[in-house]
Amino acid sequence: MATLFHPSTSPLVGFLTPIRHWIDRLEIHNPRVAHLICQLIPCTCPFERRFTLFGHPFHTPPLCELNPFYNEFVSLRFRALSYLSDVCGEDIEKYIC
């Protein structure tokens, strides 16, 4: 069965690749920037929820994974946390969920 849409051949994927590479190449050299990144990028997806409606439990999946740059942002946050911990010797517990 042939597929009409394949993610790896999408023109959007090709358009986003340079932005992904740019985010992956960002290096953290400033503690203020590292703190800002850790504050702006949450440690868990804020859109994942469990709720009850009319007595029935529902769960919304983590919609953050629909973001085409999700993996790059998670990696950037990890690099910022590593910089603060390893290079600056700061306690990063307040950024860990």
C-alpha cells in the first residue's frame, strides 16, 4: 500500500532542517543565558493533563511532542543545565522536576 505523505520527504522537513542544526550548534558560555534557557524551556510538557469529565477520567497526551523543534529544545535545556552544573558549579535542583 503506497503512502501519499511520508515525513522524510515533506518540504517542511527540508525547510526546518537548517533551524534544527542551528539550535543544535548553540553553545552555552554565559550563566545568565543558561538560567534564561532553563526558565523558558519547561522540564515537562505543560499541556499533558489528566482530568475527569462527567465522572470519566481522560488523559491528554503531551502535545509538546508535536513541536518540530521539541528534541532540539530538550537538548538545549540539557546543555544549559550541564553548563550550570559542571562549569559554574551551581545547584540546578530548582530546574529539575
